[in-house]
Amino acid sequence: MNPLIQKFRQSIQTRVEVAPGKYISVRRPLLGEFVETPEIGKTLISLILHCSESWDGFTEQDFYPGGDATPVPFEKEIYSWWLKDHQDHWEKLAKAINDQSAEHQSKVEEAKKK
């Protein structure tokens, strides 16, 4: 990935603690993404899945009984299964995404006034 794009992506991300020691990094959607891919905003799950970038602290124990403490790398397919089974985290993740979007919109509006 281009280093500038990587820095840009990191600048629009926030880290959300969904359980003690377990974090998911989400980013605000780019406005053009809703034009290119309108389905990302149709459901809460699709928005969260689209805007989720990574996680920390997840092990096999978080996915099935008897799993071990092996860290699990972030992959969208695994994350999708996990997220769909953990409704208790949807609101917190969606709020982080919405807060980032609102902050960006506020900055855009302020810039227009100058």
C-alpha cells in the first residue's frame, strides 16, 4: 500500500475496546464510498464490516469453546462471523464510526466558512 494512503487511513481510524484487552480499529467511511458502494450503509452490520480495519487481543478462545490462547490475525471473513454473533458490540462500533464521520463533517463545514 502506498505510504501516504496508509497514513491517511490511520488518520481516520479509532480504536474501540469491545471487551477488556480486545480492540477493534474502525475508520470513518469516505463520502465517495457510499456512491460507489451504496450497500455499505444499508444495514448496521454492513457499515461496521466495511469500516473495520483490524483488531488486537483476539485469540482462538474468543471463537469457540476449548480454543487456545493463540492470537488470531484479522481477516474479514473471520471477523464477519464473530461480529454477526456479538450484537452487544454493534452499537459501540457504530457510534465510533458515526462520531468520526460527524467530526469530519464538522471540519469540512468549518473550512467552508474560512
